[in-house]
Amino acid sequence: MPEANAQPLLQGTGLHRTYRLPRRGPFEPGPVRTAVDGVDLTVAAGARLGIVGESGSGKSTLVRLLAGLEAPSAGTVTASGRRVVAAGTATGSAAAMRWFRRETGVVFQDPYASLDPRMRVGAIVAEPLRALRIPGSHESLVADVLARVDLPPDAVDRYPHEFSGGQRQRIAIARAVVHSPRILFGDEPMSALDVVVRARVIELFRTLADDLGLTLVLVSHDIGVVQRLCDTVAVMSAGRIVEHGPVSLLDAPTHPVTRALVEAAPTLP
Ligand SMILES: Nc1ncnc2c1ncn2[C@@H]1O[C@H](COP(=O)(O)OP(=O)(O)OP(=O)(O)O)[C@@H](O)[C@H]1O
Ligand SMILES: [Mg+2]
């Protein structure tokens, strides 16, 4: 699966992202907030990377940059050596991004907000296939992926409101992997779910990563999720990665930021 020649599957170099906040007065420019402040990060094919850090440390922003959903203020993202140019930038059109969209899928936190309530599940899950112009029978690809995420075949004809939060997240996951991407990004994909459902969705991520050979990039404020699912961890603080290594570093944290996160984490049953 991974090529022997060595371009990393995903690489962020010198990533910065600033936001200009609203102006305070008519002649004053708005203050600038730095969300990501100089991140270099390499994700190897097959890695399962967890990104942790306190609220506001820049985790979601970093994932949006890496997933090409937002353009960095400075720095570059490359996938297998090819430059990712985010949509909405001068050179970033939907067509220019299609190759990267085919390589990636994204799951967000809120399964209620992320699914169009007026669309049937079959159309929701098939959407990337249409947008990415994937050849072949979309119907059978949708049926296959629904089975993979443990939803009944008749789900295709139903609407999101007919499903529980956990099932909706399965629908969102099905949509994220229906086109067989190589990288699956998740921004707190289990955080809105109760403990039992969360454990099942963690298992689902693991099974999908195993069966589909996915590389995972997963943001979670929940250290337990990362310990269960990931092999590497990046710890963020104030827009930077302060520690990056095997997930075992969470067992005996030495960096003060990591230690504070681990100490604040509730112990899982
Ligand atoms: N669109 C935006 N406009 C202005 N500021 C933003 C925007 N997005 C993020 N920020 C700011 O950037 C910083 C990092 O935000 P980000 O959402 O990436 O953090 P996070 O680590 O994901 O936090 P959380 O754990 O609460 O989700 C925060 O100070 C946030 O307020
Ligand atoms: Mg976030």
C-alpha cells in the first residue's frame, strides 16, 4: 500500500493561520488572533494520529488546514508531495481540489448539524461520489458502505431525523469513506455521543481503518479516545505542537502541557 519512495502521505510545513477579529472603532483595524502558529507535521501512510490540547489551542484550525478546508495564512500542505490548495483561494477551485478530495474524508462533531435534513440518507451518502465523479454504480457503493457502518439497507430511503445521534454519526462516517479515501480526518467525531455509543463509534473507526487501510487524523479533547484509537499523538498549546510522539507518551507525560491534560482527564471505566 504505502509507496516505498518516501514522500509522506500528508505534510504541513510552516503552517500559520491568523484571523482578523472585528474592528473596535472606525479607524482601528481589528486585532489579529493567531490560531495556528508555526506547525510542521508529517503524517505517514497508515498512521493514526491523535491531536490533543486544551480548548482554543488550535486543533480544529490545524485539521481544517490539513484537510484543505481552509487556506493557511503562511505555510503549505502537501499530500504525497503534491501541493494542496484550499478552496476559496485564488488558485483553489473545486476542480483543482478534486484529486485531494478523493484522497480524504472528514467527520465533524455534530451529527445533527452535518446532515441535510431534507435529503434521504442514500443521497447524502452518495453525494461525494457525484461531486467527485466516481465511476461505477453509486447505488452499490452506498449499499456496501452502509453495511460497513452497520446501518440497515433500508436506511437509504429514510431521512436523518429518523435516526439516533449515534446512527447519524454512522451516516456521516459512511459519507466520509464512501469514495475510498486514504485519509480520514475527524474533529471530535465522538464528543457529542454518550459513553456507550462513543465506544462503538471508536470501534467503528478502528475497523474501518483496518479494513480500508485508512490513515487517521483525529482531534479529540478526550485523551481516552486517542489512547484507544491512535498510535501517535501531537499535543497542541497556543497554536503550536509542543510534543509529538508515540501515544505511549500519554502514559507517563513529561511535558507540562501534556501532564496537565492527562491529569485533567476523567478516568475511563
Ligand atoms: N473563524 C475564526 N475567526 C476568529 N477566530 C477563530 C476562528 N476560528 C478559530 N478562531 C480562534 O482560534 C483559536 C483556535 O481555535 P480552534 O477552534 O482551532 O481551537 P480548538 O483547539 O479546536 O478548541 P476546542 O477544543 O474548543 O474546539 C481560538 O482562539 C479561536 O477563538
Ligand atoms: Mg475544536
